[in-house]
Amino acid sequence: MLTVDIDSNSGFCAGVIRAIGKAEEFLKEGGRLYSLGAIVHNDAELSRLVAQGLVTIDKEDLEEMVDARGETLLIRAHGEPPQTYETAGSLGFKIIDCTCPVVLKLQQRIKNAHERLIEGGQGQIIIFGKPGHAEVLGLVGQTDGDAVVVENITMLEDAVANGVIRLDIPTEVFSQTTKSPAEYSRLCARLEEMMAADNEMPVERFKGRHLLSVHDTVCSQVATRHERLSRFALEHDVVIFVSGKASSNGKVLCDLCKSLNIRTYHIDSVSEIKREWFRADDKVGVCGATSTPKWLLEEVAAHILDLNKYVPAWEEKFIN
């Protein structure tokens, strides 16, 4: 008998909930609200907000504007570099800043580290993150562009080989808040190995030189989700992962599920679900990213049950 479970830990993170709540609060009063970039990487949720009056624009749109007096611009949870606020302010926008508090704290830590390294005369900041990602652009902006972004160990090693990253100067490393804690740990360990070798020291002795500072900046909610999602993927025969294909967090979490359960399928809407993915006695798990609304997870679960013509115990109370 096929059953379907929805992961209780999936769904919007606190930062996204806050941003959408602020947008809905403003839109209830009527009028237009601009969002700089998609407020959430989920087409279904975006469509719902667009119907209420949300208008998504990008950096190019912002730069082409001449006068925005009387208009309101929402800064989404990812955050923005300082230059964005200057541009929006000069155009006359009223700003609703929905930058996630966790991201704001990280921005300040990177800014402080940059100032600290400048005072020391030399040093470098490395950010483990997806190049071009909105949050990462905001983080790099805190250093006036003076930070190196690497997404994996290969990029790290290439940056060292090309002289972009030095191994003999004070180095501070930070992570994008939604990256994999395990991948971050592996990358930092590899950097430490290379720096120790360059300084002709064993790793343990190199630690005492304090040339490398690794900051724990992965969001605790995201880190916990990795642990719980790993268990969820192992507990189910099939995993249906629901998120927008543009979601960086979604890709990381879906890849995590796939590494543990080969029968993991990534979808962003009910229309992508295929009957042949399921067997009669499968235990199906439905989960998603921090940008996936609960209502969509429920819609996906209901559709799978409908395809397989079975009503689970948790739905019987709504039928009887």
C-alpha cells in the first residue's frame, strides 16, 4: 500500500516568511510594490504575489529608472550590497528592507573582517558560495568587491594555482548562509592543508600561527535541515523534492537527498509528477527547500495520492 509523508521541517525559512509577510502587509493597502529580484525562487508562490500587485525588477531595470518618487522597493531576504541602497535612495524609492537577520549579521561580520585586514596591512577574505548569487553579491559588496568567491574545492585549488588566493597571508573564510555545512567543512580543511604545506608545517602546528580564521556562518536552521533531511531521505523509498530550479538552497538540498536515495525527483510543480515513478507499496516522502511553500508540498502530496488512488490515515478525518 503506497503512503505519502510530508517533511515537517520543509517549507519557508524564517527570513522568507518575514519577507513575504511584509510584502502581503503592504499589498493589502493597495498599490504597487517593487521587489528587487524574485522574493522567493518558486514560480507558484510568485504568481500568487504578482496577482496581489507585486512587480519584480532586476538590477538593470533599477539602473534604467530615472525617477521613483512615490514608489516602494522591497529588498528581499538575500540582502543587497551598499551600492544598491544608494541607487534606490537616489531615485526616491521608499525601501522596505527584508534582509534576513542572519544575512545582515553575516554582512556586518564580513565588513568588520575587511576593515580588520586593511588595518593589518594585508590579508584576504574568501567566501564559500555560489558566484553571482544574490546573497553572495551582497556579501562581496561589504568588501568593496575585495573578496574571492569559491563554490567548491576545485575552484579553491584553481584560485590558489592562479595566484588569486595566497597561502602566506592572514585569511578569513565565511560561507553563504544556505550552503552545505559538510561541503564548507571539507573546503576549509583543504585550504588549511594547503596553507600548512606552503608554510612547511604540519597542520596542527600551523593552527598555532592563526593565519587562517574560519567563521561558522551557515544558518543554523539550514544546518539542522541538512541533518533532518538526510534521515528523511533514508526513511523513504521515493523522495519528491519540490523547489524552483533557480533555488540555490533547493539544488543543495535536492543533491543531498539524491546522494542518499537514488529515487529522488526534483520538481517545481505538480504537472511534472509521473505515475511511473511509484510502486504499489512505496513509502513516498515529499519535501522542499527554504523557498517552497507548505501549500505546494500539500498539493504535491495530494496529487501523488490521487495518482495512486489511495487515501492515507492522516486524510481520513477530513473525509469521514
